[in-house]
Amino acid sequence: MDRLLGGQIGLDDFICVHRKGQRKELEMTKTDQYLGLTITDNGNGYAFIKKVKEGSAAHQIKFIEAGDHIEKINNESMVGLRHFEVAKTLKDIELGSTFIIRLIEPFKNSFQSIGPRSESRKSSPSIAYGSGKETLRIRKKGPPVVESMPTEVVRAALEKINSLLESFMGINDNDLANEILDLGQQKSNPHDFVMAIDNSDLKEFGFSDNFIFDLWGAVTDAKAGRLAKI
């Protein structure tokens, strides 16, 4: 589910279609700076809830579930926005204020009446595509590319950076984490790393200095191999 909702789909992964189901309009009061929602999107203008943190304000509302599409916040459409833009909208809501969020849950019973396809002719020999250890990445710019799965060191670094992103903005994005890691690997000190972020598209996120130093800590731990040992 994490890979499906995060856009990291392996060559041998089974892909399901998300059909719109029941709309849910919920009134929430922002009692904490972080609502406990991890948000992702499908790259086509639809943001989804990827995870609901246990014990959080959002978790207390039983109707909010992973897989729900965020359609509107306070009557403002979220369709067409990236996940970090939706997360920023939620983050900018004043503490203590009440807001309305409209969700659309996935249709859960789409295939009850569908059975397996009958084999009317002799099946051709199956061909194995990929090793299951590769990922097809489709980006907005450039052709699709097949990438090998990262080493344990890089994987651990991406998990740490994603964890920091989740705590700061409530998003979890491997492409964004990869971009941060790539910038960090090219720099030898935190000052150059800060300057690299300030001179890149990442400056639009408004990362605080303390947060950037936390990211640098994850990068240096990865370089030293400390994260892979945890």
C-alpha cells in the first residue's frame, strides 16, 4: 500500500484502479499543529491520504481512512494540486480553528461480480518481465526510466529523510527525498547544503534552518553508513 500510494510501483506489482465511492464531509477542530495525516498524490491532480497516525487528531475521527481522496478543504477545491500543496493548506489553518474537509473514499466492492477470465485457447508461455527488484519511474520531464532498487544505505537515508518530511509537512515523497539526498551527496559541509537548497526549487517549501540541518544530519549519517546499521 505504501508503494502504491507513494507512486513507487515495481515492474511485477499488481495495479488496482481507484474508483470514487462515498463522499464524506467532516468538521474538524485543529487542536494540534500536526493533524497526523500523511498525504501523497497520483501525479494527475488527485491527493490521497496515505497514512493516519495512531493517536493523532485525525485518528480520533473514525471516518478518515488511508486511500481517501481529499477533494475540498473549507470549500476550496484541492483537485489539481500536488500533495505538498494540500499539506501546506492544512498546515496554514490556524490552531484552534474549525474547518471542513471533504473526502471521497475508494469504491470497495467493484469486483464482486467479476470472475477470472476463462482460457479459451492455449496459453502462450509466460515471459518474466523484470526481477521484481526494479522500479519504473515516470517523471513529468524526460522519458520513463527503470531504476534498480537502492542500496541499503540509500534506502535507509530515504526512509530517514521521508520521516523528517512527514514530521515537518505531513508528506512522504520518495522523489523529493531523492532530490534532497542527491543535493546532500554533492556537498561537503552544511553551509553548502543550505545554499544548494536555497538555490533550488526546494526553497518553495520554506524549510527552516533547523529542519535543513536535520536533513543534513540524515545525509551525513547515510554517508558514514550509520543509518544502515540501525
